[in-house]
Amino acid sequence: MDVQDIKNRFGIIGNSPLLNRAIDIARQVAPTDISVLITGESGSGKEVFSHIIHSLSARKHGPFIAVNCGAIPEGTIDSELFGHEKGSFTGAHDARKGYFEVVDGGTIFLDEVAELPLGTQARLLRVLETGEYIRVGSSKVQKTNVRVVAATNKDVFDAVSAGKFREDLYYRLNTVPLKIPALRERKEDINLLFRKFIADFTDKYRSPSVQLDQSAQQVLMNYSWPGNVRQLKNIAEQIAVLEKDRNLSAEHLLNYIPAEAGSTLPMRVQNQSKEDFSERDILYKVLFDMKKDMTDLKKLVAEIIQNGGNTANIQANPNIINQLYRDIEIPGGNTITQADPHQIIIHQPGSDKSFSMMDEAEEVEESLSLVDKESDLIKKALKKHKGKRKLAAQELGISERTLYRKIKELEL
């Protein structure tokens, strides 16, 4: 059975090289009896690979059981795995077989194996090495012939280094490591998976088919999918049931995809926390304003130089002049809100004329401090909207809460 046959049999969607490699490893190791440690993020499909290994092995007619080690309380995990005798602890009214006894001749899948207590890890190591175990409350050694396939979404080597996982058990389980790629590592498969899921759910709920435009497909591929295939499947089901518009754009899709910090998605601003981006937005505004002022100033100076210092053409650029000298504070407490180009005089070499604005010949050097620029922008916004902070915050592209904080920090 080749890789494509396995995909067809187990309903695996995708053509990613990483996925194909994982399937090929499972296919090769299945006929043996060696232990396999499957690693991968939550929701990436680790249990499917345990079924592949069991179904392609000589134990395929034997029992198979999947045990979530993280869901069993520490006080009862030994009893669940290895069984117990009557009266061995409070509530043990009858003897009970454990999973290793029930699955004799088959395969046991230990999901989240890194969650096992250290005492249980020692018992498991004994089973892997000799096939022997002892029921809780018993002194009789019993034998079992079970193949163990383990899985975890944690870095087991880090757990070993931290003393939370036995090193000898790690090497015993990790005879053949099998890594399942995360969904974001196989982006070429995301749209295929989504179409498969959406087709299944629209058929199940008898709802109209759903189509994605190019922008929506791009959103799917750019999202990091922390919940992997499981999350993608859940979102497809939500859309099949709730979405009224069956031709989805990026805007429709973003209603179902949660925002994430540092996302590359074109998320809608109203769905994000503006608090996270307010500092960046203000700095962008500051830099853009500074760049525009510098460009205008260079243009004005270049024209004066090209005319040999002749300022006759300066009146041809009244808008630039007004922009450059708007809201400039000059000594004496006066403020020029808008310069009149007719009142601007440029001092030329050898001339008795002086460069002045309104009255004084004064050179004003603009501060390049980002804090000052930020303060200046907030003052302008408040002045423009006559002190109405809500409108000022909208003008600045930040939340009212951020604006209040900035006013307090800058002592405006």
C-alpha cells in the first residue's frame, strides 16, 4: 500500500511533502513491533497516525485502544492502565482489568504521554522492556503482549531536562520518532482541507454550498492556525451553519477567525484591540508628517536655489509655506496658525532684507523628538475638535482609553 492509498483509506487530505513523509514513515514502521513516539501540535491529527500504524501491522485483527493520559487523575492512572485487585484502595469493590491486560495482542495508543506521573512512567518502562506488570494491590507478576504507540504535543526532551519525564523511558518510546507537521507548515493543503470540510458540513446540514474568493483564500493561508486541522474543521462547520452569504470574501471569513497577536492577516480594526497598536499608529503618523514636511522644505529650497536665490517665485507656493509654518510657537508667547506668504521675506546675501514672519526675524528650529511630535499631534486633534476627546481619538486612529492615557502621561 503506497502513500496515496493510505490517504484514500484514512481520509487524509493534502499533498505537502512533510505530510507525505510522515505517512511514509508510518507505513514503513507499521509491520514491525517497535514503539513509536508521535509528536505534533494539538489538533494536527496524531491519533489518525496511530490508527494507520495499527491497521497496517500484524496486530490489525487485535484490539486497539486510545488512552488520553492527561484526562485521567493521577491517583487512578495506575489502576486504569494496569488494573487493580479487590480492596486494594477505597472504592475497589471488585477486581478490575487494566488496559494493558484488555489489549493483550493488540495496540495501545497513549496520547499526551508526557502527562504521566513519574511513578507510572517507571511501570510503563517495565512493560515496554519485559512485557511484565503488576496490578495495583497485587504481588503477582503478569505478562502482556502489547505494542505501544505514544503521542505528545510537548517537547519531551525539554521535559526530560526539567526532570518531569524519565530519560530511559524517552529513549525507549522514541525508537522511531514520527513528527506530524502543523497546519501552518503545509499551507498548500489548507484550501483543500477547507473545501473538503465545508462540502461535508453543507451536505450534513443540507445548506447551500460555500465558495471562497481569492482574498478569503489568502486569509486562510496567512492565518497561523494554532488549533491546526481541528480548528479549521470547527470554523468550516460554523460557516456552513451560520453564514447567510455563501460567497465568502476576506471580510466574511474574518468574522469567524479569532484575532491573534502579531498576525499577518488584514484584520479589521474594530475586531482588534486598538490598545495594542496605538503606539505604533502614532509613531507612523509622526514619521509620515516629518517626511512630508522635509519633502516640502526640500522642494521650496530647491526652487530658490534654481532661481539663483530669487524669491520672487515663493508666492507660487503659498500652500507649502502655510503647511511648513502652521502652528509654530515663536518667542513671546505668540502662535502663528497660518502664515501669509505676502508677509514672508527671505534674506538674501548682500541685501538688507531679512527673513521674517509677521514681525520678527527669527529662525525656528523644529523639534525632531517623537514625544514632542506625539504631543503636538494630540494637541492639534483636540484643538481641531474643540476638546472633544472621542472625535480627537478617531482622528488620531487610537482608542479613547489610549488618548486619556496619553493626555495624562504627557501632562496635556
